[in-house]
Amino acid sequence: MSHYFAASRIRTEVATRRRTIRPSFGASSVMQASETRRVKRGWAHEPRVATSASIELLGIFEDGPQRDFVSTLIEVIGSAEGYRITVEPRLTAGCRFDYLKEHFDLSPSFAGVVVGVDGAGLPRAKKLAALERGCPPPPSCLWAIAEPSVEEWMMADVEALPAALKELFGAKNVSNTSRPGRAKAERTAKQRLRDWVESLLGEPVLQGGVEYAKDVARKISPGRIGPTRNGDLRQFLQALPDFLRTIARPR
């Protein structure tokens, strides 16, 4: 599909899509959430009083594994907070600024935006600064920047990946093997995830392990995410509940 027709399709969606919940505050206050409070609550926090709020988010992701892993995290945390979350995913084809801009144009039709990208060799702060300079985000935007890539996030919780595979294939078919060390490069993260999954299953995998991204995300517990190894994922998990509460607030 040509760039012209892709842009036309997106403009049509902006014009025709019905708004569900409108954002009331920007995301800057969300990122200043108290770490101490969030760590104490962890993931297994008691569900809040059930609300009738349905939150529709625009999810902009660099690739399919980012989409599967981050969208599932959002849905699980949202459910624990008492919200019904719908993430409408869009892929950026490598996080090009022109694609980001086209997708950001859809944001007025959603309660908020979550952008999932790989750091790809840059620390989170530098990657975020580069993205915001190249394509200023809309209000109520939360960034999920995985250092160096989402494959490392899938290994962040030492218990999540083995638990997901045991649920899928049965405990007797999953070996007990140690998690590999933290990867600093994207290529290394991809190889280490593949190696760990194949070691656990005792057989090759077709997509390097990312085919289990949704299953692993459902098993993640913030209490097992170390601030040293995966501070970027820890920061995202701490910010997300406050982000959801902010955009769910009536104007």
C-alpha cells in the first residue's frame, strides 16, 4: 500500500471513529508515581472496587512481539485495577517518524496512547528524547521502551517464562534450566531468549521464543523484576496503573 493511500486510510479512521473516553491529564504526572508505593503493591495487588469504565487505548508498536507482550501486560494490569481495557494495535514498521506521526493522528479517538519500541542500543532516556524530538507525542501518551529489546523483557521475571511454558506444555515437558544473564545488545537478547526457550523445551522453536510473548506477559510479577537488571520494565509497570486511572477520569 502506498504512503498516500495509507495516510488517506488513517485520516478516514480519524474522521469516522467514535470517541469512548477522553483523556483529562497528560502523562507527565504519571511518570512521577511513587516507586515505594508501587513496589509495595506489586502486581498481585488487591483488585480495586470494580468500575464500569472501559478504556480504549491506541497501541503503537514497533513489531509483533512488542504488540503481543505490552498489550497483554496492559490488559492484565487494567483488569486488576478494575478496568476493561481494549488495545487497538498499530505497527510502525521499524518506528519510523513518519509512521509514528500518522498513527499519532488517530489519538483523539482514544483515551490514551501507549507506544512500545525497542531501545536498540540506546538507554531509555536517550531513546525517548530522540523519539519525542522526531515526533512529538499527543497528550496522555505512555512509552514502553525495552532495553535493548522486548526479548530481554520476556526474561526479566525469572519465573514467568518457565511457568508459561509449563502451562502450555505440561510441567513434565519443561526442564529446569537457569535464566541467562542480562543482554545489553538486541541481537544478544534474541539469541539468549531462543537458547533459554529451547533449553526449557528440549527442542527448537520456530520464532525464537517470541511466539510465547502473550503467555509470558500473563505470568509477569513486578515483585520479581529487579531494578538493576530491568529497571526500564519496572518503571513501565509502576507507571501504568496511574496512567490508566488518569485517563479514565471523567473530564
